[in-house]
Amino acid sequence: MTDHTPHSMRTPLGRVRYLGSAHHGTRAFWHQRLTAVANVPLTLAVIFIIIGLMGRNHAAVVQILGSTLVAIVMLLFIVSSVYHAWLGMQVIVEDYVHDELWKLVTLIANTFFSIAVGFAAVFAILKLSFGL
Amino acid sequence: MAEAKASRLKQRPLSPHLQIYKPLLTMMMSIVHRITGGALYFGMLLLVWWLIAAAAGPNAYAVVQWFMETLLGRLILFGYTWALIHHMLGGIKHLIWDLGYGFGPVEREWLTVATLIGSVGFTILIWIVGYLVMGGIR
């Protein structure tokens, strides 16, 4: 707490570094944009795939979703959008949840939810693709 | 600790919050961007349900297909489609702004109007194509 006195040897940058609400630098901001850019073509591709699957029976859906190219696009879409959603929800929590304990709890819930959703979706596609 | 910290800080005026500003389209769409993002976050459950059902077998998949064809299912899917497209177009607008373009008084307005018209237009287009693929409304 003596950082603010003129006698401190700490630089102005050193005093503010890691003090943001996330206690990280701009990595989250950058990854949010990176996944946003990736999500544009991936989302369009997934919409195209889903339209092609509409009204088809289970056997046809399994065959198409499990085919190599479709499965790879679906996997890329899921990884990129789940990461994007996790980062986005973290920003929302940090903006609105001010109580430190509740913030911790909701941030943990956000991570657990995102990992569970992501792994479940990835597992489902791999299972369809490998035909187990 | 908290008291010591508070007494050392000067009482400074706080910046005014949202309620004092006139609601502008760019601001409303910024809020909608966050709301659609939150909706899509929980909407991921729908995608995962569909994928797990497809991986689980014909019976589980039949349940998903039945739900998606109910009126509630279709409404949720239609809302999901719009939220996805609107969030995508709003995201592209934010990427343009991140690069420093489109901040002029005219550009920022038409960019924002374009995301709204575009999202509604594309959503309807996707559903028309979807129904055509399925061979008409059923």
C-alpha cells in the first residue's frame, strides 16, 4: 500500500499491471476476437450442414455428421464457439457480479458448464465419426 | 482493511450510468449483442442435446426430432437462428469498429441498421431454404 507514495521505486505500469477485473492482460480480449473471426465461416458452414440434415432420418444424419469433412468442421465450430462463449460469459460475470465470493462461484460455474458442453459435443461427434 | 482503504480514497463523483442517456440505436444494439450472446451460451445445450441424441441412437434422436417439430421447438429454433445471425453480424460490426473504421455519425448508424435488417432478412431466408429442403411446410 506504499506504492502510491513518491518514494516508491515501482513504475506506473508495474502498479496497474494485472489489476483488471480478470487479473490478466489483453489475452482474453484478443482470443475473443480471434474466435469471433473463426466463428464467421464456421457458423455459416454449420448452418449449411444443419439445413442439409433437416427432415432426414437418424441413419442419414449419423452418416453425414460422421463423415470426415463434416465432423472436422463441426469440431472446429464447437471448440471455437465454446471458447468464445466461455470468454464472453466471463466478461458478463465480471461486469455484473460484484461480490467477490459470488463472482468466484459464477466464474467456476461458467468454466464447468463450458467444459462439460464442449466435451459432450466433441465426444458425440467423435462417436458418430468412429462409429462406436 | 476495507475501512482504511475507504478513508484514504477521496470522495470523487461517479460517472453517470445508462439511465441518463437517450436510448440510441447503436447503444440498444450493443445491449442486444450481449443478450443474444447470453442466449446463445445457453442455446449451446440445444446443439449438444441434438448431437448426443444422434450419437445415442434412433430412439433418442426421434425425441429431439419430435420436440423440434412442435410449435415451441420451432419458436426456440427460429429465435436461436435470429440470435446466431444477429450476434454474428453485430460481431462483424464490432470487428470493423475494433479496426477503427465506421465510427462517423452516418456510418455507425447505417452499419447498425444493416445488422438489424440483415439479421431478420437472413433468418427468414435460412428458414425458407430449410423448408424448401424439407419439401414444404409440414
